Amino acid sequence: MSLAEFPDGVARCSWCASDDFYVDYHDREWGRPVADDRRLFEKICLEGFQSGLSWRTILVKRDNFRAAFEGFDFDKVAEFGASDVERLLGDAGIIRHRGKIEATINNAARAREMVQREGSLAAFVWRYEAAPAPYEVRATSPESVAMSKELKKRGWKFFGPTTAYAFMQSMGLVNDHHPDCAHRAVCEAERAAFKRPA
């Protein structure tokens, strides 16, 4: 991942240079640590929908996804049935992919099970935080492989190692901002102050 100088004079990760949606997401969300179960579940689902598409496509439709999936309240989504699948397949505001829709409903049920078993989704997710390491551009990590493998074992779908690593980057489990990005230090300070879920 390279660095880019932006018109506002701020140095940022170059991946967000092409679009204001990306800049806003990069500056406000990407790499900030998250412990809220609903936000974590939303990101798992959206990363699954993003598979094979650009992340911008998902960002533009994110509010539509939230409306369609009850704000990603997994207790509610877990109760969706066949009629909801058909309703969602007719919703032009989201990605109309039957496999991904059905995976989201399945994963909601698995998330509910995880909360019963682990106490929270966050408690499970944050077990996979990697120890600090030198900056490296990569698509997976040992931790993302392990997380994906465990979730697959527990019945989750559409969440492979690459998707898991993108999730970990965005939810602050790793700080993958370029070393000279203005937001790397911001994320690192938030990570230092963040109380890891138990």
C-alpha cells in the first residue's frame, strides 16, 4: 500500500485517493477499534457482500443494506424466512445475490449462538488480534486464516481468510495505515486506549 498527498495537504493511504466516499471512510472508520456487536456483525455481512465487487459499491449502498437487514440486528435477521429472501432479492438498493443474502441470515443465527456461547461477538473477534509487527502489505494473516477456519467450523458462510483480513483491518484489529499516513497515529492512539472485550 502506497501513500498519496491529497488536495487538503494530508498524506493518506493511496487506496482511498479515487473517491470522496473512500476518503471519508478512511478518515472516520478504517482501522478504528470496534467492540460493538452490531457494528461487527454488519461489517462481517458487508464484507461478504463485497466479495467480487468494489468496496465503493457497498459503501454507496450501506444505508440501504441497513434498512433491508433491520440495522443488522442479528436477533431479528436470524428470524428471516423464505419470504424475506424473496423480498430482498427484489430490493434494487442492495446486492441481489441469493447466496449472499442467505449467508447473512445464516450468519445472524450463528452470531446469536456465539453470543450465547462466548458472551459477545466482540469477545470472540478480538481473540484474533495480532501482536504488533512491522508494516507489511498482505491480503491474509495467520490470524485471519484462523478466524475464518473457526467461523467456518461454527457454520458461518462467505467469510474466507481474505475477507476476514479485510474485516480485521477495518475494525481495528490491525493498524494497516501506511506508516506515513496521517491517520495511522490516530488509529494507534485509539487502539492503545481501547478496552479489549473479555
